[in-house]
Amino acid sequence: MTVTTADLANARALVESVLDPEMPMLTLADLGVVRDVVIDRDDTVVVTITPTYSGCPALVTMRSDIERLLHRHAYRNVRVDTSLSPAWSSDWISESGMRKLRDAGYSTPGRAPATPARGPVPLTLTTRRRAVFCPLCGSPHTEVVSEFGATLCKAHYRCRACLEPFDHVKEI
């Protein structure tokens, strides 16, 4: 089979349309986990993804959903690779993804903490104070209830103004 640019574009569009299993208002493209989609000389669609965490439990489902969708659209040979370098950053979430998170009632992440280009990464034993605004009333008067939300990438907060609980997508 001769692979055309249309084949590649179609495969990429399919992969990017797969929904995140933990936050299904986002596609994998919105989340920024799709690193590359190529079709090799053996007509294998090779998809490279970077998980939001190296131990992300959703990775197995993402991989399976990508394979199933591509197979359903007549791509017979599919391989999904994982790339951990560079590590995923919440800065990779698209503007569309941020909007979808806000529309779904999530507090969106700010910029990821900067890390040194070279040398050791500073170790801190306490959580970093975030500027988190209530997604319901917009108040900056919020408090962390738990650093561990329903998934690893979320923290649970409460608004001190309207008293409503909400999830915050962590900066990574």
C-alpha cells in the first residue's frame, strides 16, 4: 500500500479525537499527550503518546482506545509507543482544552513550575501554594481539602466564599 498524506492526516485526526478516559470532556489532542503519528514503511500506524504521569492508570485505556479506533477505520497495523522524555507538562493543554475544563467546572492549572535546565531539581517536602480561583464564583479565597483528588492529576478544593467544593487540575 502506498501511504498518502491524506492517510496520515486521517490517522492523526482519529488519534487526536480520542477522549481522555479520566476527563472525557477533553480529547487527547486537547490534553497534549499525542506526541507523534507516523505511518512506517510496513504500513504500521505508529502513535507516540506521553502520559500526564509516568504511572498514569489511564494510559492502558488511552492505548486501547487509540488502537480500537484506528482498527475500526481500516488501519490494520497499529503500534502505540510511550515517550517519557520530555515529561508531559500541564502547559501542553491546549487553549480549547482549558476552556473545556472551565466549562465543565474545573479550576484550570496555571503555568507549570519552572525547573532548572541543568543540575539538580530542588526537593521540597511541602506542597507549593497555588493561586486557585473558584470555577463557580471566581473567588480567590479557596482552600485545599486534599492534594489527592479523584485522579492523580487533580487536587480537591473548597471555596471559602460560596462554600462549594471543586477539583483543580494540578500544574505539572
